[in-house]
Amino acid sequence: MALFDPYFALIRDYEDDLRIKGRNVRVWSADQSRPAEDDETLTKPTLILKEDAAVELGGPASAGTTFLLWTDDVSLVSDGRITLIGPDIT
């Protein structure tokens, strides 16, 4: 067993507990059922306006943090999944 493997289950349990308590947990997943080459948005030019831009987490003028876990067990990782916990980032 790798050093951080038990923490993957603890994080999933934490997410479930927050949902039960009615807290804000949002999850996005990349569509793994089709190859990226089929995505028509890849062939179109992309323009991102400043009102559509998000936030930079950390930088020279503000504090930031990173949380990183790694494992050799691919069954513990959800490829393409992004989880946002908390109301402070829209």
C-alpha cells in the first residue's frame, strides 16, 4: 500500500458527509466516452473575455496553497474529475 492511498477514501467520505449536511460540493467530469479529437470546439478559435475569466488561486500579490496526493493504484483516481468544495468560489 502506498503512503497516501488511505486518504483517497477519506476525501470521498468527506465529500459524502458534506453532501449529507447540505453543503455545496460540485463535481465536473470530462466526457471519457468520446475522444478529444471529435470535439468540434478544438477546431474553432477560442476567445475568452475578461468577464468570462475565473480566478487565479494564489500569485505574487496573494497567498495560495496546493494539496497533492499521489498513488500507483489507478483505481483510486477519477480521470478528468474536478471537485470544488465550498461556497467561496463561484
